[in-house]
Amino acid sequence: MHKIYTYLKGGIPTMIWNETKECMSRDEMTHLQSARLRKLVDYVYHNVEFYRKKMQAVGLMPGDIKGIEDITKLPFTTKDDLRDTYPFGLFAVPNSEIVRVHASSGTTGKATVVGYTRYDIDIWAECVARCLAMANIGKNDIIQIAYGYGLFTGGLGAHYGAEKIGATVVPMSTGNSKKLTTMMVDFGATAIACTPSYLLHISEVLREEGLIDQIKLKAAICGAEPWTEKMRNEIEQSLNIKAHDIYGLSEVMGPGVACDCEYHMGLHVNEDHFYPEVLNSATMMPAADGETGELVFTTLTKEGLPLIRYRTKDLTSISHDKCSCGRTTARISRFKGRVDDMLIIRGVNVFPSQIEAALVDVEEVTPHYMMIVDRVNNLDTLEIMVEVDTKYYTDEIRKLEALTKKIGHVIQQAIGLSAKIKIVEPQTLVRSQGKAVHVQDKRKLY
Ligand code: DLL
């Protein structure tokens, strides 16, 4: 068995947990995080005007941060801060040190640009490699990377990690599902990295093409969008593989911030590089372990775009108990939605994840759904299109009505609002190759 050790700047060794699953103790981790936080605060104070000013505004000097327990003294960073300093204003190094930039899609405003030094790219690859190791993907695997390549961090992020671990990388990107399925069979691909909704689509294409019995796939590393246990089960059963949940965000790095192991008891955070806090969304004070709140990250080792207490807007809970796999790192639970995903419908706060969770209990439907929110005569309306599973599809009006009623009831219980349910035939809703879209808020158009 091989061991991989990385000696980071400052001579502090961190371990890549691999097959041996050997890990630092919690005390060792805290010690490492404290040392890195002290260095980081000093680094941003001297290299990023934005942070120097923010710290000065509250009378904080780098020396005031003695350890990780002082992190709450530090100011937050938001997506707006990145937008306000667009494109490179928060970079801590001159452009001569930046070897790559990525950018967010900018669908909710101006794009946010992130920059990496060569060292950042190495750490990123290492973090993704750890995630792949959790999914038992290694040098003997052939992995198709089917996240988008380009400004999106998914493709290149997963690619470098897969190369780092020594797998044979097939850089598919998105865009051609038939080519992907053909090559999956021809190359004998054993692993795939893509969004969970796209993988469900791939499984449908494999069936349509009559290729499903010819694949050698054993693992998938899915992320970039929220998904449910039901989706995991469906992916695992339809492809006869193990599916792992990988999380990340461009601002903090990209894929590889956290991933779940074979026990699927939450996602292990690479917390020697990304310090996680879960904060009560109302008070922004630390939430207790197990309590849902907003996830906030401090990048402990990034050079190009170090971020202090970056508000991800993702809702989760955290646990510091040792996992059954032996790893000691903090785990975050499957995501419960985003602070900014919240829709206010007839005055009620509704998260798409609530709809998704409610539909899990209805055996007859697939995870494909679309919420359409509109305003008629000044009243909000909610219609939910739900795709019925092929096994249960019928054109018998009586059965469809019964199913519509059943779903309506489940949704009403989940969100406290009545919704118009429209059952649609299998394969009706558009499949996305990137992040799935589940909401059309037509009110925004008025
Ligand atoms: O989606 C990075 C990524 C690529 C992660 C590939 C995993 C795999 P962004 O485009 O900046 O970066 O979007 C980040 O996507 O704040 C979450 O809201 C959501 N997200 C990412 N992974 C997961 C996941 C990439 N596993 C935003 N579960 C994040 C739920 C996820 N949501």
C-alpha cells in the first residue's frame, strides 16, 4: 500500500488519506488549522487591500488571531465582494503568479472570477484525488470526465485530480451523450464524473442504445447540484455501481472541497485546506453539530484567491464524530438547499429541496420535476410537473387522478401550500447535461 504525503509551505506535512485511511487526530487537525489560519491572516493583511481595510475597520491586527477559535473575530466575505472587485481585485498575487482562471456562470449576476497559482492547482488536484480515493477510484481505472470543461471548474478540476491519482482520464466534457455511451463501452470505462441528473440521463441513453449490459462502470463521482438519496439509489441500481457525492464551489476552489466515503454518512471536508463553519442563518453564530445552518469556508492554504469566511449560502449541518470508515475529518450532511434558492410563494418560504424530498416518498415518480411559479390576479400560483416512472405510466384517467391527488397531498404536507400537480409522461422533462434546473419563476419577468 502506498502512502502519499505532501509537504506544504511552512513544512507542515498533511496526509492524503488513501487505502490505509490513516488520519490525523482532531487535536492534530486543530493545531494544523490554527497554524495555517495565523499565516493566512498575516498573508491577506499584507497582500489584499480589501481584507486589510476590513480588518482595520474593526481594529483587528493579524497578531490578534492566535488560533482557529479566533476565526469568529474575522469578517465575512460574500459573492458580492467578489463581484464588486471584478475581475481580479481579491487576488493576493500579481497576475504573473496566476496560472489559471475560472469563472462562475454569472446566471445570478456578474460572473465571479477565481484565480489559481501553480501551487493552488496542485492542492486542488490533491483534494480531488482524495475524493476519488474515497470512491475507490485509482490508477487502474478509466474515468470519463463528463462535467463541462472551460470556465466551469467541474471538468478541469476533476481532470487534474484523476490524473494525480493515476487513473486513465477520458476528457469527455458535456454535449454528446451518444458518443459518451459508445466510448464508455468501447474503452471499458470503470468510473464517471458528472452531475447526478446527467448520469440518470446517461443511464437512460445506455438503455435506449441497448448498451447497458456491456458497460464496466463501477463508480460515479457526482456533484455540482443538489440530489437526493433516492437519486443515488436509482443511479446505483440502474447502472449497478457505487455513486459518491462530491461538493465544491468555484470561489473556494471547485470540486473536491468535500466528498462522501463508502458509508455515505455525510461528506468528509478536506478541512486541512478549507475550514468549515456552519452558522445559524438568522444570527450568523455557530450552529451546534447536527443543526442546519449556512456553510462558511475559510481557505487555509490558497495563494491566488484566499478567502476568509466565505458565505457559501449552502444549507447543511456538520458533525465532528469519527466516521465508520475511520476518517476523523468533519463531515457535512447532504445539502438541504441554498439560502438564495428560497422562493416565497404566497408568503411561505419554499425550497426546491423540500419538493425533491417529498417526491422521494412517491414510488411512482422519477426525480425529474419542474416547479413553475407564476402570478395570476396578484396571487402566486405553483404548478409542479412531475414525471411518472415508466413502470407506472398509464393513460387510465382514474389512476392518473389518484396519483395526482396523492402527490398533491404529499407536497401540501411538505411545504404547507397547495400546488397544481401535472403528471407528465416518462422522458418529457428536459434533461440537463450540466446543473439541473428545477424552477421557472415567471414572476421575475414582470
Ligand atoms: O459546481 C463545483 C463542482 C463541480 C462541484 C463538479 C462538484 C462537482 P459552482 O458552479 O461554483 O461550482 O457551484 C457551486 O453548486 O455552492 C452548491 O450550491 C452546488 N453544489 C456543488 N456540489 C454540490 C453537491 C461547482 N454535491 C454550488 N450537492 C455550490 C449539492 C452542490 N449542491
